[in-house]
Amino acid sequence: MPTEHDEPSCTACPLDPERRAFLREAAAATVAALLALGASPAAAAARALAFVEPLHASGDERTYPIPAADGATIDRDAEVILARWQGFVYAFNLACPHKNTALRWLGPEQRFQCPKHKSKYRPDGSFISGRATRGMDRLAVRRQGDTVVVNLGALFKQSEKPAEWEGAKVAL
């Protein structure tokens, strides 16, 4: 029998208290707000945050569905950015190679940017401009059926392992 010190049950709350569910709800609310303000559906979807969870995780490997369209999704827990761009899938470390700040995907501009020092990167992770001196760090990735497997233990820096960095992609 509950006492006066027990926490009340909140099974009727519409918001799931888990962080991932909250983030999904926040992204959906952002799209809805942009649509209400008159943004086109394509522009509203491009501005929303996209998060992904692995289908499977084992040791240093994470398995994700192949993204359906060009753009980027983020697995915050594993600190992975999964990007599809012009027939390839890439996996990147979430941190900017300059000062380890979490990178952002700017959908309307079709590029990544560091919010701290404004370094800019193409969707394939190559460096455009800013304080960074190299491309985004890529993770080893391979195709497995209709999924991609990312190896978190195999990180390639463009300046240190250019051949491995260039090869860290999956053709679709």
C-alpha cells in the first residue's frame, strides 16, 4: 500500500521521461513549429535534429540501418555521426578535430560546422575552412546487407592515415 512518501505514478504522462524519447519528441516538435510558421516540409525536415540508435551493439561495433536519403544522423551515446552523401555512407567521430567540440549538421547548407570556432566541413568530412587543419575523423565502416557496421575502435585522422581515411566509406 502506498504511503505519503511514495512517488506518485505517472503512467498517463504523454512525455516519455527517457532522454532519447525526449529528444525524438523535441525534434518532432521543432518540425511542427517550423511547418506552422510557414516553412516548406523539406526545409522543416532539413532543420530538425536527426538522431539514430544502433540496431545492434557489440564491443566496439555498432550496426545502423543505411540512411534512406542524403543527410546526417547522430548517435549521441556512441558519439557517431552517420552521413549519407552522393552514393556513399560515412561514419565520423562527433567531435571537431580542432578542439573536440560536438559538430553540427546544417541541413539547408548541406555541411557540418563546429559551433565553437566555425570550422566547416563537406558532407564527406573534408575540410572547407576555419581553425581546424584537416577533415573530420572517420571511423571504419562496412556494409552488411541493408545495414552499415561502424567500428568505434578504428578511427582515422586525415593527416595521419590519409589512405585509410579516404577508404573509410561504403558505396551504395
